[in-house]
Amino acid sequence: MSAYEGSRFLHDVAVNPALRELARVMPERALSSYGLSELERALFLAGEVGRLYELGVNDFLLHNTPRFGLFGLDMATYSERMRGAASRDS
């Protein structure tokens, strides 16, 4: 996992309104300029934040996904998926 690239994408989404809107309406295109593998892109597109966290993406930055309504995530779904990752850590 390129945890750096995934985290960089989420940081850029937080500071760049144009990228944020692109990620909302054309997420594949928004992710395309980042050095992510096919699996990593698929995890983002599926909103699998728990798996992304397990692979090293910054958890603080992952919180931007429901904050900005990305990848079909709301806060409840985000929390559920992050709790699932935490329970696998135990």
C-alpha cells in the first residue's frame, strides 16, 4: 500500500475544493493522478476506510471521507467500518 499516496489524496481533498468536488462526482478520475494500485483505488471507491486504515492510510485524514460525503460514506458507515478495523487489531 502506498499509504503516503492515499494520505496525500485525502489531504489534497481537504485543501482543494475543486478536487473535492471532482472526488464527489467523478471519484475514479480524482484518484487517477495518485500512485495507487488497483486494489487501493478499489478500496477507496468502495468506501472501505477500515481496510485503508489497516494498510496505513492516516486515520485523521480518512475522516475527510464522510466529512465531505465521498465514496458513499456517511458518519455512521464510516464509524462502523473503522470499528471493524479496530476489532481486527485486537
